Amino acid sequence: MLAPTRETGCPLVAVLVLNGWGCLLMAAAQTCASRSAFLRGRVMPIGATIAISIMIQVVGENFLITTARPHIMQPSTFVLVHGAWQSNGTWDLLTPLLEKHGHRVIRPVLSGLGTDQSRLSPEITLHLHVEDVSVELLRSSERVILVGHSYAGMIISGVAERNPAQVRRLVFLDAFIPEDGQSVLDLLPAEIGTYFRDVARDHGDGWRLPGGEGQLDLWGLKPGEARDFVRARLCDFSLRCFEEPLRLPANRKADLPATFVASVAEEYPARPFFAPFAEKARALGWEVAELKTGHDCHVERPGEVANILLSAVLSQ
């Protein structure tokens, strides 16, 4: 049952997402005051996905359904871009939840990271990672939903600047939202930049940032399956990617639909670093969802992240 914000006499548009067996996957509601509420459900990969658009009139305490229109959710292409110290294997839990609904998932390999980590060097830069993902978009015959986690907020912003016509929607998963000329280090507290440079100087020939338990702690991963999953996919990273400014002279991401997913678990140490970007997203009028997880929401709650991405398809 929908439980939207009650505004007497206010029409409400609701979207129910069902699988082929009629099981509720998720529900979204939009009031005339442009406030939205989401009822989370478990992604159930059985049969085709169907969206039912319903017009509801809110009168006092009653919800009156006035129209209902079912339609099949068309397959979409998701491009999932991972963050620093990780690999495209970080999407292993989320990917099948999207594919089983008929969607295509592309997981670019970023130069020098993950399966390409043997090539990590001081020459690996943010610009190169933007190029890696841009090449994947050029291979797609349709516009994509471009998803970036953490550092990859920089990457997808750069890709959207270069290829706005190929992007249907941007989704920032607890990620940086840069402006023209900013680097990751510009977006973090000065003491964090100092710490990264000290680590690179003492342990990485001035540029390498080793991956390890410190990242897992910072990301709020407690002992258990999620922490083990992320640890198994860790790799080293380059300080150069954090230092390089991103050029966004036209700020084309501002012209695209966008969603921000904020990780808001109370015992998540990096939360203060990313909370400002959730507030920025709200100020920009983007859709914002909150998950009570640490930084790796797609690992801790892949079903809920899949629901958010599926709702993004309906928002087009």
C-alpha cells in the first residue's frame, strides 16, 4: 500500500514496479508539491518488469485511484564506474540484479586498476580514466545511465562533459560532484590531502597509494562478508588521479537528469567527506536517496541500490 504525504485534494502520481508474476519490486510516489517518497522492495528477478502508472486523488484520509496504465519497462544500458582502490569486480553483486530484468550492464576497466593493475604508474591520471569510460560509451548504440561511485563522480562528470548526448541520466553513488577546475584534493579537507601525500612519499615513491585495511575502516566496513568482498577486490591507486583538476567549461552535467545516493550509516567515518555532495545535489534539484550503509552501498545493500537504479529508468 502506498503511504504518500497527505495533502488534501492534491493529485498524486504513483509508479509501481512489478515483475512478471505480479510481485511488488518498488513503488514511487510524486505529489503535486514535487515531494517524492519511495517504498523499498526486494528485487525479484522473475519474468518481465512492468511499470504501472497510477493517478491518485488525495482527499482527506482517502486515496482514490483515478487512472491506471501498465507498460513494459524497456531494457536500458547501465555503465557502472568504480571508485579509487577498487576494480570493476566491485559490481559483482549488483550486476545480476539489473541483468535479470533485461538490462545491459557495462563495467569499464579503468587503466592501472583492478585487472589492469600491473600497469599502474605515475602516468595513470583522471583524464585517462575519463577516456576509458568515454570509449565504452562510443561503443554503445543507445544512451546510457552512467553510474559513478566515490572517485568516479569525477569520471562520470568528465564523460558527460565530452559526450552529453550519449547519457540519459547520471547517478552518483556517495560520490564527488566537481565543478570546473577542481580536483579530488580540492574537494576534501586539506588535512586529508596532506595525509595522502605523506603516504605516497613514505610508502609509494611519491605517487602510489597502497590499498589496505585503512580504506576498509574509512569506508565503514565492519568485519564480515561485505568487508571480505571489498578486501578481495582492493588494489593500489595513484595520487596523480586525486591531484589532477577536471575541466568542465560547459558544465554539461547540469543539463542532465541526475540522482545522488547518500550513504548515511552513523558509524561511517568518511560520511562527513561526502555529506556536502548530498546537500549540493539537493540544492541542484536532483533526486536524492539515502541508504543506511557505509561507503560501499552497492556491496552492503545491492538490492536497494538496484531498486534506485530501476526507478531511475522510470524517471526518464
